[in-house]
Amino acid sequence: MTSPAIPGRADSVVDADVADLAVNFNVLTSAGYRLALIAAHHDLADDGHPAASIRVVYLLVAGPPDTRVEIHVRLPIDDPVLPSLSDVSFTAGRFEREMQDLFGIRVTGHHQPARLVLHQHWPAGWHPMRHDAGPPPSFDNETESYPFLTVEGPGVYEIPVGPVHAGIIEPGHFRFSVVGETILNVKARLWFVHKGIERLFEGRLPDRGVELAERISGDSAVGHNLTYCLAVEDAAACTPPPEAQLIRAILLELERIYNHVTDLGAMGNDVGFGIAHAHTMRIREQLLRLNARITGHRLLRGGVFPGGSRVEWLPDATTLHEIRADVHEIVDIMMANTTVVDRFTGTAVLAKDDAAQIGTLGYVARASGLDIDARRDHPFIDVHEHLTVPVLPDGDVMTRFKIRVAEIDCSVELIVGLLRQVHPGDYSSPLNPLDGPRYGVGLVEGWRGTIAHRIEVDTSGNLSRVKIVDPSFFNWPALPVAIAGDTIVPDFPLANKSFNLSYAGNDL
């Protein structure tokens, strides 16, 4: 293992030849490392022209203790070819398809080489993340059919859903193959709101990246922005004051609570128990008003920035315990309703082995028996004294409901413990000069699961590359697996809500 060519925090960096990629990857995964991201880079040369090669960075992580290893591979720009790792890592295969679309990297030996990000009307041969891509050519009509799996047999029919849905949900298309009411197969087609946000970061000063990071996925403003700020601080070899880290941990848990509360009621609403939804919306509004007092924004924007944190106010332990008691009263009412229990139990089961092979994260993973949580595995602050990571084995809608309840309890206790150590205020340390090229990585347990950002800064101190991975990228493929086989069509909204995956966080 060699030292990194670009300064930044990694425990080890492997500069690998293409032929050695699979060997290095298998050694790390066999040792318990998890693939956190794969980031392709088309750098600019010193003269400002596009480089003659593409760099591919594989970040693998393990913990506790927090350990990070990167594998770097260089490919010639005129024929960038990578051997696929899809036979040993499902998640790697997804990143490979993304790079194929956005960077024109040809992946050999892939089990499913179809487009992932770019829809069929995107012009062939134009790869928007490359610096030599040029202006976008005119888009074609979508004349090529999307490769949905065709299921044939007696009584099999298809139900298309979306991409436009009722209400304010973002677009996604689901194609069901059904017999009677039983779903045999479902395919989700995403990236209808692909917005090129990684490219929008390029050329900005690091402190100007906050406004983008907070808007990657609106309900994860703290999670994504904190991950981004940790990556900037990693690149700058800077650690914020302890008070700032405490406030960051509190804000992260407040974001977790209001989202989990929302989901509890929404799951009840999907089985016709509207009273639960009404009451959780009441609690959600209470929490959003608290958020506005804390940072000045209902979604907690503005509380985290590179080098520090600031809050105008913090709630007291009594308020938080009252909210938790209110949540439990609603949960008890839901669990006393036989229709709710019947609809939740045994629905959309994601088995532990499937969850592990797909690489699921967050409450989806923990509800299927996988003990994974970045607050413990990759901590930016030691919260071990106050943190309990709930893990349940059954993997159905009921378990994903119970995991949320347990995580609300955990978050309340964590916040109450941290409140004893910090007061409202503005706490920050100046960043060391980002005299690039440098890179940094942030890992944070957002409310949906582990968020990963990897940034690079050029010689001018501007962002040259920001790679973003929302946990929804890992978890979307698990939804069809959980649904297929024995879930009925009327339970799809419930199953979908029990996962509650982000379209915006996925469709970058």
C-alpha cells in the first residue's frame, strides 16, 4: 500500500492496476470492509485542459474503529475500460453503471450493463461529467424501450405506476407484474429528477457548497450538510470545537426524530388509520416549530458550516420527554388496532441475507438484523455513553415501524445527554488553508442511513469534485426484493412508505 498522492485523510491508499483491482477489492471486503462509494474523476491538467486519463476511487470503510481505505485506478481517456466487480458486489455494479453513463467508462463483464442514470432520450456517446463532453446535443425522442423484465405465464398482467404521482411526491416509475393481487415482480425506474448536482459543486469555494449540500434531499438538510462539512474539514485537517460537534450531534438527532414521527403516521394512513396520521402531523408541526427556534429554519438549515455550528436556542429535556410520551401514546393506539397490526405484520419481508447482499443501510438494514450505524462505526463525536443502536430481525413492515419507534427513544435520550454539555451559541474554528490539491471524506448516520461525501479541492482552493452518496442509492434495490413474491398490490404504498426512500437523494 502506497501513500496518497493527494493529501487527505485515509488510513491506506492503494494505487492499483486495472488487473489488480478485483484482488485488492476482495482482500478488503473479505476483511470486513464495506464499499461506501466509487467516484470517477476527469481531472483538469495544469494548463486547464482536460486530463488524458480518468481516475476512479473506490472508498471502503470498516468500524469500529473507524477505518477507511481507498483503491485508486487510472484509465486512459481514449478507451477507459474497467472489469466489473458486480459478481462480488451488487453495490459496485450500481456505481459502475452510473460511471458508464456519466463518464463513458466501459465496464466489461457486468451482469446488467443497461443505462442506470441517463434515460433513453439522452444522446448516446455524450457523458456529462467529463470535461471534454462539450455542450449538450439535442435530446432525442424516447424511441428505445426501457428494459423492464417481462414476466409471462397464465394470468400475469402488468400495472404501470408513475412516474407522476398524486400529491407532492417526486417522480418514479414502478412496473408491477401481477397475478390476481399478488406482486410477482416490480421494477423501479428512477432518475426522472437527475439534476447534475455533483457538477454544480465544481468551481465553488468550499464554504459556498453548504447551500447545495443542504438541498440535496430536503428532509436530510442536516445529514447531507454535516457530511459535506466533515469532508471539507477532513481535507483541511481541521477539527471544530467540541461544542460545535455536540450541537451537530443534537441537530442530527432532531432531524431523525421529526422524520421518523412523520413516517409512523404515514404508515398508519396507508392502511386507512387516518387518526394516527393526523396526530403525528400535529407532533411533526411541533417539532418543525422547535427547529425554527433552534436554527431559524424549519428544516434546520443554517446550523452547520465548515469549521463549526451555531444555534439560537435548544429545547429542554422536559419538552423532549413530553414529545416522546406523545409519540408512544399514538403508537399504543395503533398497536391496539387489529387492522393495523394485521396489515403491518409479515408484509414486504426483507430477509437478512438479501439485505446484506444488496448493501442496505440505516433503519432498513437494522430492521433486517444488520447491526450497522455510522454514529458508532464512524463517529465524528463520541456518543457511545448515550447511544443505543436498536436492531430487530424480522424485516417486515412491522419491524421497520418498531425500529423507528426505538430510534426516536434513542435519539431523545442521546439529545438529553448532550444538552447537559453545551449551551446555545456560535462555535467555530478557522479552517486551515485549503491549498490543494487535497481531498476529504465525510461519513454521517443520517436519518435514512449512512451518508457519504468525498470532495477534492484544486490548487486554487476551489472544489474540483464532490461525490455524494445518499443511503437511498443503496436501499432502492431492496424495495422490489422485499415486495416480490407475496405482497399484494394494495400493500405497495405501505411497503414503499416503510422504506421511505429519497428520490432527490438518489437522482443526483
